[in-house]
Amino acid sequence: MAKLVSQSRFADPDAAFLALVEARRGLSREQAAALDTRLVLILANHIGDLDVLGEAIALAKASGPAPAL
Amino acid sequence: MAERTVGGKTTGAATERKSVYRYGYRHSPDQDAGAPVRRPVVVVGAGPVGLAAAIDLGRRGIPVVLIDDADRIGEGSRGICWAKRTLEIFDRLGVGEKLVAQGVTWKLGKLYHGDELVFSFDLQPEAGHKMPAFINLQQFYVEAALVERAEEIEAVEIRWKNRLTGIEQHNDHVRLTIDTPDGPYVLDADWLIAADGARSTARDLLGLSFSGVTFEDKFLIADIRMAADFPTERRFWFDPSFHAGQSALMHRQPDNIWRIDLQLGPDADVAEEQKPERVTARLKRMLGDRPFELEWVSIYRFNCRRLDRFVHGRVLFVGDAAHQVSPFGARGANSGIQDAENLAWKLAAVIKGEAGAALIATYETERIQAADENIAHSTRSTDFIAPHSEAERDLRDAVLALAGQAEFARRMINSGRLSVATVYDSSLVVPDEDAFAGPARLGAPLPDAPVRRRDGRDGFLLETLGDGFTLLAMDGEAPVAPPAGIALAAIGDEVRDVAGVVAARLDATPGAVYLLRPDQHLCGRWRQFDAGKVAAARDRVLAAGAGLS
Ligand SMILES: Cc1cc2nc3c(=O)[nH]c(=O)nc-3n(C[C@H](O)[C@H](O)[C@H](O)COP(=O)(O)OP(=O)(O)OC[C@H]3O[C@@H](n4cnc5c(N)ncnc54)[C@H](O)[C@@H]3O)c2cc1C
């Protein structure tokens, strides 16, 4: 079973962050959210591993604010 | 005999059903008997599932009384898509060829996002199967053909206008109260098959809960009569301009009838939406100026639910009485017919004393596995078509947006994963001791393949199988003599694998043998025939995998 890698993998993490920033530059929050959703799908498919995807979802959920009930 | 009326009347709210086959109530001597008459099997419900069960049991020589509270079929339009495995079962029951000739054969599905075609899928990419991937045919035609078939079978007696109103459970039978135009009577049955549909009386009488989910969205389902040359395909739209923000589905049926489903969302007003002028306006947006007539209109909310258990003492639940799914994927009647087929041979074997009652329990395990598969698929489809929230819809829309450019996204689009047979993960199979590749799977129905008779006639592999256990044997060096009670279907001289497709689909080598259950599911295979192993595998099935073999 593959594991999610949460150690940095980019040789230049700043450049990777910049690529994502530039992708949303000039977009409204709504447009950015839609872009991100497409990105999630593309990257999830690229990973192609349901276990890793599950771990990534868990990490994302755990690191965000709990939803207001 | 059936009397058929065509041409219905339009009422204020909607059009009523337009085709009816009407049958006659007949007084039965059982109604006058001093003490309740005892029957081996009573089936309640002459829908497609109860009819299939009665025919299958009758063909196996088991006397069946089939009761139905109505005396007609064709109340409303319902199922239209009949899947390959169901058609194969119909073929074994003797109505398959007739129904395929009557229906429209299709295999191509098309998916649109907005007004753009995103992709098409072929449901039967390979040739060499007797039955097509799907036919579309109004459910009442299927029911009428099954009634006609049942009437030909001596062992089956249909009693129209016989309504089940009471069940009393005893150790080895049930006592039924049945209402008729001549008043009620009591009938005993060793076994009751409850095929009385989604609103099952039998379920209520036994006080069983029927749990699952009900989807919020409402769907308008219309059958319209229209002369149009649209292709014979399943066409599904997400967010088309003629029905913005919602989904639409269009399917061809015989007689110039088209099925149209329009999603209306959760807040639609049912009474308002059924008004003919309103429906007509919606359809005109879709169809333009083509003239059409409304045949039938209804609004549905869909459920996915099932009974916790299908076997309750001597009462056996099948079809919609046992489980219900949303129609995306055409899994309702199709799975019900497969229930009937799974149950019929097992019950016949138990009644004839060839198997212990434990075999009945495997009906439940195998068909609950199938029901859960069907519920999971149709829930996923319904969730994709009608997302639960704006947040979920955004994700769905992202899949659609990517679909034009990315194959992976096309594969995620779910407008209904169409019904396929379940591969039983069952104690009734003997695990492979030799390695086999190819599409044939243990626990699954045998894949069909073309064969040719010695005299030159073309046919199909499934036609060579009997109603009981069959040993399919590839020509080899050693002669094959199956144990008593198992029929032989030899591939070699009389029936030939001319195209090599049998060998390819079964990964067959000379001398390989395959044991098929009476429902054509593969339960054991070996590279070389060994009478002892074959007999043990059959005995294992009849002993319900209880390790008795
Ligand atoms: C809009 C729509 C589209 C569908 N499309 C498809 C499709 O394309 N493919 C597919 O496979 N399925 C489809 N289905 C599902 C399919 O119609 C059902 O799954 C199927 O009818 C179930 O068959 P059944 O024999 O179990 O029950 P039913 O067809 O409901 O038959 C039950 C019978 O029992 C009788 N009965 C009830 N109570 C009693 C009583 N107390 N005493 C005596 N008799 C009684 C009734 O009169 C009825 O004749 C669709 C359903 C809908 C609503």
C-alpha cells in the first residue's frame, strides 16, 4: 500500500508555490475554487491510488478549520 | 386470453396508460374446499419477477399458483431497458427471441454536457453473443409475453383478481388469506414467493422494515409518441440549454414511443409539473417543432433500499418487494429477474428432495450481494446526477468540464452504470486448482460464444446448456462421462467451436471441463475431467457449500 508523502518533494518549493499562485492570479475566489477543483481531479488521477488519496483527504481535513455546525 | 385496448383517455392531471392486456378472473375449486388446500408454491405478484419465477419453477415440474390482485397489465409505463443477462434468462424460459424481435436493440450511449457531445460508449464491444447488450421494450410487453408463456405451462396456474391479505407462518408452511371477487378464501403453501412489488403486502404483513435512502430530486418521466429519426442510442445530457441546470435522458422504444426523463430538482411542484400544457412546453424546448403526443407522464422520487433478509421462514422475497433502486442503470426489473432465476432452481431442488433447505439460504446471500451492488451503483449514479449540495455539484461540474479533454474525467461521469450480472462470491463454487485466464469467471454466468452444429447450423454456446447442472467439455483425448444427474454439453464434433471463441472466452484447452449450475453460473472447472471432482462440486452446491461434500 502506497503512503502519502508529506515531506517536500520539489527541488524548488518556492517555484512550485509560485506556479499555483500564478494559476489563480486575477481570479475571483469563486473562479479560483473552480480551478482548484479541476486541479484536484487532475492530480488525484495522476496519483491514481485510492489509499494515498484517502490519506491526502484526511490530512487536508485535519489541517483546516472544523466546519461550523 | 388477453384482450388488448389501445388508446387511453386524457384526464385533467395527466394521461392515463394507453395499453392494457386484460385477463379474466376465474373461480377456483380451492375457494370452495372445506379445508384449506395445500400447494407446494404460491407466488404473489404477476409482475415480471413473479412471472419469471413461476415459469422457471413450472418448467422444472413444480406446481405453482401465481396470484395477482389485478386482472390487467400495463398500469403506467415503467421499465424499458432489458439487459443482456436478463435476455439470456428470458431465452432459457422461452421468450428471449420473441422479445428481442419486438424490442429495439441498442448498445451505444451518448453523453452530452451542455449541448456538446462529451463521449459515446459501446456497451457491447465484442460480437459472438446471442443476446444484445440491451433492448428497449415497454415493460407491459414483457409481462404480456411472460403471461402467454406461463399459460403454456401445465404446472403454472395464474389466478387474477386474487389479492393476498393475510399470512400465518407455520413451521413447514404458510397459511394465506386471499381476497377475490367471490370473497376471501384460505390457501396453504409450503413456500410463498413474495413478488408483490415495491409496496409489498407480504412485507407489511410480516412487519418487515424496508430501509435505505430516498433521493430528494424529482424526475419527470414521459413516454411520448413521435415519428422521429433520432438514432437508437441512450442519450443523456447534463445541463443542456433546453433544460438548463438539470439533466435529461432520451431513449427509443418500439411503436414510435420515446422515453424522456427530465430532472426537476427537489422543489418541483408535483401537481403543477404533471399538467399536460406544462409538460408539453418543457418537451417542446427539447424537441423543437416536431409533433408529438403524450402517452404517459408521471413524476417520481427514487429510493434505494432493501430488506435486511430476503428469506423469512417459508416466505421468500424477490424483486422490488425485496429491494428497490433508482432507474439509472436499469437495475430494477433486471435484478429481479436474476433473483427469480437464482431462487427457482434452488427451490425446485429442495422441493424435490435433491438438496437440503440450506440451499435456500444461499439464495439470500447471493442475491443480497447483488442487491448491494445494484444499490451502490444506482446510488452513485443518482448522486452524480443530483448532487446533494452546491459544494458537491461544483465537483461534479468540474468532472464534466474536464471531460472534453481528459479521458479520466470521462470515466468518472456517471449517468447510470448499466446492469451487468453479479459474480457470486459464493460458497457454491469450487476454487480453481488449475490456473484459468480469460473472461469466464467462477461464480459468474458463462460467457456466450458462437458455435456451429455438425450439420452447419449456427448457434450459441448458452443454447447447449440444459435446465439442470451441465458439464461443458472441450474435446480431448479421454471420453467424458459426467456423473448421474449432470448433463453433458460437448464441444467438438457435434457442436463445434469454429471461430475459436469458446476456447478464448473459457481459456479452454483440449479436455478442459466446466461445471455449470442450473442458472448457467460457473461453479467449477478443471483442465482434465475427473468424475469424482465433478460430482463433489455438484454435491457441494446441493449441500449449500456446507462442507458436506
Ligand atoms: C420510471 C421507471 C423506469 C424503470 N426503468 C427500468 C428499466 O429500464 N429497467 C429495469 O430493469 N427496471 C426498471 N424499472 C424498475 C421496474 O419497473 C421494477 O423493478 C419492476 O417492475 C419490479 O418487478 P416486480 O415483479 O418485482 O414488481 P411489480 O412489477 O411491481 O409487480 C408486483 C405485482 O404484485 C401485485 N400485487 C401487489 N400486491 C399484491 C397483493 N396483495 N396481492 C396480489 N398481488 C399483489 C401487483 O399488482 C403487481 O402486478 C423502472 C421503474 C420505474 C418506476
